Amino acid sequence: MDVLNPVLLLLAELFVVLGLLLWADRWLHRHLQGVMYLLSNDEEIAIWLYAIILFPGVVLHELSHALSAAIVGVRIGRINILPHRVGKRIQLGFVPVQQTDFIRASFIGAAPLLCGGLAVIALGYKVFGAPEVIAALAAQDWLVAVHGLAAAFQAPDAWIWAYLVFAIGNTMLPSRSDIHAWPFLGFVAVVLAFLVLLFGGGALLLDGLGQFLTVAVRWLVLLGGCTLLIDLPFFALIFVAQTVLERIKGVRLEYR
């Protein structure tokens, strides 16, 4: 239990961070589309406006798929970075990928998260001093965190960099088509872990797993923190814009 407790704690932190990122991603995409619809009063125009705002992130997302496919020797079709409907969903981009094994398919599917995460963390480090702000939040030193965030936006061309983080950070999560191979890989990992535990390698496995999770969670918390901190003013702007437009037009949007 002494070995398991730190691992379980790290897993809990991992799920909390992922939950926040998924919630923010869902909220942003729905409400940004809503604001564009209120502005244009036309569904098709709203989709294009929504896609244009996130365009830098969409380009990086699809190029990440293409580059990772080239690395592992999988053929791709024509890269599409224009929005279109797929049933009730809006697909901002798409790269047709040749059918391949689960390992390579998972690597290609995860590429936007890896590339987008590196871009967000790099910008957070170099431009916005994100590690210091996140450390202040972790220490519950709210005043230092607020001052750090305010100072970050005084950097040269801060809003341009902030926009790039916003666009990349909110398009880097894998889509439904990107994660089709992940459940199988998760099952394989569980089976292998069980076999190692069964044949006496449990202590070594748990020690290695604990070290891996420690590094992974730290990076994921930094990634999530950078994205969410930069998202805050944009989320506030979207919320205010929707509220004002709803009052002007005398309507209220409902999201389902």
C-alpha cells in the first residue's frame, strides 16, 4: 500500500487535469460557435467564422497527423483544413490515413496532443512565465498568481502569442477518429501489467510506473495550466459577448 498510495494520488491528479481540459474544450467550442451564430444569424457563416478563429490550431493539428504518419511509414491522403459537417458534428479538418496496426494508429492519433502540447508549453515558458503562475496557484498564493498573469500580458505582442496558445490549446485534444485504437492498447497494457505482477515483478513495475506518472502528471499539469490560464480572458470575452448579443437580439441560446 505504501507504493500504491503515491501512484493512486498521481492518477487522481491526472484525471482531474484531464477533466478540466475536456470541460474547457467542450465549453469553448460550443459557446464560440454560439457567439458566431449570434453575430452572423446564419449557421454556415457561423461555422466558417468559428473555423477561422481556430485556424492556426487546426493547421498544426492536421500537420501533426501527417508528419507522424510519415515518420512511421503510413500513407495519407489529401490534407483537408476546411470545415464541414459530419452528421451533427463540425469537423474542422481531416487527414485520411491508410489503415495500419494499433501501435502506429495510436501514435498518429496522439500526435496533435504531443505537438500542440509542446507548442503551448514552449510559449507558456518563453512568453508568459506560466510555471511561476502555476506554482503560485499550487501554493494558493492568489495575489502573486494574479500579478503574474497580469504581468504576462504586458509582454511584447502578448495578445498575438496568447491567441496562438488559445487556438492551439483548444484544438490539440484528439478527436473521436484519433482515439479508436486507444482502448485496445489500454487493454494490452493492463494484461501485461497483470502478467508482470503475477510472475513476481510487481515491485519493479510499481516503482517504474510511479516514476513515469510523476513526470507525466507534472507535464500534463503544466500543459493544462498554460492552456487554461491563457484561455481565461478569451473565455470571459466569449461569455460577455454571448450575454450582450442575447440581450440585444432578445434570444437565449440553449446547448444540447
